[in-house]
Amino acid sequence: MGTDLNRFLSIAEVQRASFDVLVEIDKICRDLNLAYTLSYGTLIGAIRHKGFIPWDDDVDIIMPRTDLEKLKNHFKTSYSGNLKWCDRTTIKNYPYCIPRVSDFRYRYKTSLRNQKDFDMGVFVDVYPLDNYCNTTKEALKLGRKVWFKNRMFDIYLNPSKTKGFAKTMIRNIIYVFVRLIHGADWNLRIDEEINALIKKHTNDNNQIVGVISQVEWRELMKKEWFSVYEEIKFEGRSFKVCAGYRELLTSIYGDYMQLPPEEKRVQTHDYTMTIR
């Protein structure tokens, strides 16, 4: 772990620490027979680089909602270790609409302007895969409703996270109304409200699925891509991947094997990490 507690971790150190979190999640999922797939930049890294994209600084997995709930319950009731389940109910001021599994031997510090600090460490993003209606039109309509609710919670939590006098005033006015409507403990209910909204408009026969609860709700996926899971090497170790991973990546990124322009090969997340 080292002894310099105030030193910022390098991207290579963050990658190594988040890889260790992924290894532990993988072990738990195999022990409990839970499905997951590497996803987003982590999946591109596994295919294109056989490991981390050199400039990527986190790990992403997607889990079917039912398995994600079982993993969450395991962390809350049975797990004893350095990792913690982080969501809006477990971490004060937690701003994200997806959960993370975090190693609390490290300390996360946001660098976003006027965003409240929240306690977390090196992490793996856990994206819930939900049913998502039967048509694109229905799916996008539902996605907009969930997006709006998450947008209101962002204002509810961080009313000053914007630039410019006019925008700040508008955001603060909205903040007052949202607080009046939802009270001081909306963080304890919002995820349940979103899950109830999704369940109301979807069912197990839907052939369109997706990560509705996050900001990229326009990413529509096919259920058949997640019907079977395979193994793929990432940093020399085998992890799970959905059989339709090529179709999944193509639907989101197009030619995912093509490297981005050199000026875009940079970290995109707004945080620093130290050792506690």
C-alpha cells in the first residue's frame, strides 16, 4: 500500500487497485452463480489491448438487475473485507445513479466544481441491466422519464454545480421546489422510485434491454446478447463477458477497434485518489 498517504495515485496505480476490486467481485459472482459482463471501456480494453486502455482509469461491468440485487445483498449482509457497496442509500452525498463497489483503503476526491464530497475509494462501476420495453419509441420515452428524475436529484444534491449567474439562479430555484416536494431524505427513496417506474413500464418478455437508470439511457441493447456468457482475458486473467459483446460494443461505439485521435487519449473522470 505504501506510506505516502498524501500522494496522488498514478493512473497505473489506480488501474491496479481497481483490477483487484474486479478480481474480488468476479470471485463472489462465481461463488454465488451471478452473471455479469465486462462492459464499456473495460470491454474495449480487453479486446483491443488485452487489458486496460492505457488512459482509462476505472472498471465497468453490467449485471442483470436480479443478480445485481443479490450482489448488493451479499455486500450488505455477508461480506467482510475492504470493499463496500456504494449507492445513494449507503454513502452520504453519493451523486451517481448507478452503484459502485469500492475499496475503502483508498480515498476518492472529486474535482468537480461545487460538488459535495462523498466518501469512497478505488471502485468498479456496476451497471444494472433492465428490461426496456418492446419498441424504440417506448424505450426512449421511459428513458427520458428516468433521466429527468436523475437530473432533478442532481440539482437536489448539488444546487450550485453550474457556471454563470443566471444558470446558478435557475438551478437554485429548482432546488428549492425539489426539496419541498421530496424532503430531506430523497436519497433513501429515489432508487426505489426509479426501479418501480421501470417495472411499471417493462416486463420479462421485452426484447430490448438497457441500462435505463444511468445517464446514457439511449443505449438500447438486445436481450439475446446477454443470453449466454463466455470468458475473456483481461490483464492476464479470465473474466465473464456476454456472448453478444461485439454487437454490444458496435451499437455503442461503432468501430471500437479504431483508436481515438491522440488528443482524446486522456483520462475523462474528474477525481483524484490517495491512500487513506
